Amino acid sequence: MNFQNQFEACIICGAIGDAWGSSYENEVLIDDSEIYYLGKKKI
């Protein structure tokens, strides 16, 4: 494998990884706007 093939593979794999991970990259799983201490809401 020469340098050009390695470079092209890196770019293609990076684009695939970005496309695959973009659906959940900025997804918020926990609501940080509310805090509970011992079952009671404090904020």
C-alpha cells in the first residue's frame, strides 16, 4: 500500500465514521437541568 492509498482510505473512513456517529453525537441522554438529592427535587 502506498501513501496515496493510505491517505484516501483515511479520508473515506473518516467520512464514514462522521456519518455513522452524527446521529447520536449531540444527543442528550440525561437532563442536567434538574438535580435530585435522595429523591427530592432541589433545583
